[in-house]
Amino acid sequence: MVVLEMNEAEKEMLKRALESFEGELRNEIVRTDDRELKKLLHEDEDVIKKILDKVSFS
């Protein structure tokens, strides 16, 4: 387990960056026709969502 100590400004910046990346990832998922790539992108999206949940509740 990795523990990051961040102040509120850093947490907000991380949250915004992850939300932006999540949006770009969704666009890529919609645009790709490659099933394997789409599967990997969905897995990445799941990880991003989990991280966002942790950042939002800490």
C-alpha cells in the first residue's frame, strides 16, 4: 500500500486531473473498434474510478 500525504489544494488538483483523464479515456473507449484495446481501456477506467473514490473520501 502506498500512502500519499497531500494538502487540500493538492487533492483537488489530483482529482481534477483524474477526472479530465477519465473523460479522455471514455472518448477513446467510444472511438476504438479494437475489442482487446477497449477491454484494457475499460480496466484503466475502473482503476481511475477507484482512485477518484479514494481521493474524494480522504
